[in-house]
Amino acid sequence: MTPVHSSPPADVSQLGLRERKKIKTRTAIRDATYALIEEQGYDATTVEQIAERAEVSPSTVFRYFPTKEDIVLTDEYDAVMLDELRARPTDEPWMESVRHILHRALDFSDVDYEVTRLRAHLMIQVPAVRARMMESMSVTGRLLAGAIAERTGRDADDLEVRVHTMSLIGGLTEVYQYWAENGMQDDLHRLVDRALPVLEHGLPAKKP
């Protein structure tokens, strides 16, 4: 079985020493978790074992990750993606900006492909992971809503912004789950390109 390791963001060298140390610690905790899950399964893996493998204390694990589920679900890329979204041309059609950012996110997933597959497997096999993933979507949604508000000149708490944001988040979650449930055989880039027109224009009429 291919060992599963997480990768730090590509621009980590531009961060300060303190933040680099934090990322190094988070990465060590994740890698220890992935290795233990491969060896003995998710349920049998404890935070104490993770801490010992990562050479940190259990309290350090919880300081970085409130729950065991968070270890396998979170990464360093949300802030990077939001920065890239804000850097897109203001006159670019909104869904083109979204498409660009999602493909960039998938490029990161390709680098950490075994991590992506492990997350997808756990999402469909472990109810606690699936439930925590749904909870974490609200955090991602708030971050995305802020970027959408800036782009559209609306308030992040506007109903329309919240509905549009969670439509994107929910739709993309379904793409990920569809991919996982179908053996992770499809190309995620292609699935995203299938989903975005539905989010933009609605469900097309069924072909005769």
C-alpha cells in the first residue's frame, strides 16, 4: 500500500518562522494519523497513539485539531484558494473565477492524491467523519461568503450571498461524495465541470 503523506502549501517558504513551525507540526500529526489508519483502521486509532507517533503531546494534537475527524478533513489550502479567488480579474464572469479556483484546488488534490482518496474513503465509511465534514462546511462557507461579498459588493450576511455560497459548497460536496461512492474512478476535474453548469443554470431537461 502506498504510504499517505500530506504536503504543505506551495508558498510555505514565504511564511514566518512561527507559522512554518505550526504547519510542520500539523503535517506531522496528519502523517502520523494517516499511517496509523492504514495500519489498524480509523476506529482503532487513538489520539494518544497519534501523539506518540508524531512525537507531540495529546494536548498539542487537540490544540491543532479539536477532534480526530478534523485531522483527516482539514488542510492548509483554504486561505491560499481564497487569496487566489480575490486575485482574479474583477470583470471575469463569476463562474469562470469559481471554475479556475476549483481546478486549482484539484491540482493540490492531485499532489496529495492518496490523502484525497483516504478522505473520500473515510467519508463514506465512517459516519463520524461524514458528520464532521458537513459541520466543517459551514466554516468554509463563511470564508467563501466573505470573498463573494467582496466580489459582488454585497454584505456577506445577505440572504442571496448565503444561499449562493452554500449552493456551491453543497454542490461540490455532492461531487466529492459521488466520486467516492463510484469507486473514485472518474476524473474530479471532469465531474466539477459537469456540476458547475447545473449550479449556474439549474438542472437541464432530461434528454429524450
